[in-house]
Amino acid sequence: EAGVAQSPRYKIIEKRQSVAFWCNPISGHATLYWYQQILGQGPKLLIQFQNNGVVDDSQLPKDRFSAERLKGVDSTLKIQPAKLEDSAVYLCASNPLGLTYNEQFFGPGTRLTVL
Amino acid sequence: KQEVTQIPAALSVPEGENLVLNCSFTDSAIYNLQWFRQDPGKGLTSLLLIQSSQREQTSGRLNASLDKSSGRSTLYIAASQPGDSATYLCADIKAAGNKLTFGGGTRVLVKP
């Protein structure tokens, strides 16, 4: 079974530029998550989708971050314009839809450096 | 506010020594607690999941305990090996939306 795929793996941009990340979850997984992990910290949830609907985006900085999952499969996360403090690893995770807790499966992440 | 804390932030031990990693959480009404491993440049790998009704889980050399009353979980790694060098993260889990709240992690170095 293929895992969660993310691209690109690394990205370096200058502040005020735009950047987009892509995630393809495990086939059949209804729920998709985007996390931000700043160096030395644990991941922080940015947004959670169930199919193509947003379940929780309370910690997403909506003035500069946006995310979509139009067909309920893959997803993109965009930052526009980027700030220095956005330098982090962006992790995507997915899990099946269920009534009890289902393990989240994580992708390798995209490391963003903002100069 | 739900918080998860891991102390120490870094740990170095000689090969063969047992590892003890600590995780504290503020919300006793957690649903589950999960331990992950993260290697440099890689995503997170799940190690052990403890449901709130359980006291511990074991897998090979790994054992994780959960004490909801004190708000603590401990991950034990027996007879550490250099391959155990990684960052270990704990996360508590709320039932609603399967939301994970992570600690800051403990970076472990096992010296040969």
C-alpha cells in the first residue's frame, strides 16, 4: 500500500513570495490533515478536511494561508505572502473515516525555508 | 488550553542503557495517547497507541504507560541501540475529530 505522498520535499523562497505544497493521501482515506512543525517543536494542526469539506481550520493563519481539497482526494496548501516565521516542515497526514480513533499516517513532509 | 510537555528536550545515553522518556498532559479527559518516532527528514512513525482505558502497551523493546490521574505517560526503550537515535514525540488525542496535540519531542542519541 502506497503511503502519503508530498511534494516538493524542499523549498527555499524569499519573504513575500508565494509557495504551494501538494499532498496525495493514502487511497480511500477520507480525512486529511496539514500540520506545521517548526524546528525543535512538535507538529501543530493547521487544517483538517473530511472528504472535500473543512472540519477544523481554527489554527490556520487565514490572512496568508489557504488550503483546498477540491475532489476529496489530494490537497494543496498555499502561503501568500510568506514570512520568515513560516520556515518549518509542513506535514500531511491522512486516516480512514471511522467512529473510533483511527491512526493518522504521515507523509515525509516539505521543508520550507524563507529567506 | 490543552498542553503536552516533554522533558528533557534532548537525551544522550551509551548503547545498552535503558531509555525513559516522559510526557505530561494537562487534560485528563484525553481519549488516547500516542507515541511517535521521527527520523531527520522523515515523517512520523507511530510506535504505540494507548487507549484511555488502558494502563500500558508493549511492542518488542518498547513499553508505554499511561497514568491519567497524574497526567503522565512514559515510554521505556529497553537495551537501547544506535538505531534508536531519533526524536520521540507524544501526542494526546481528543475523540472529537481525532485531533492530535503534540509535545515538543525528546531528541535521543544512543552512542555506540
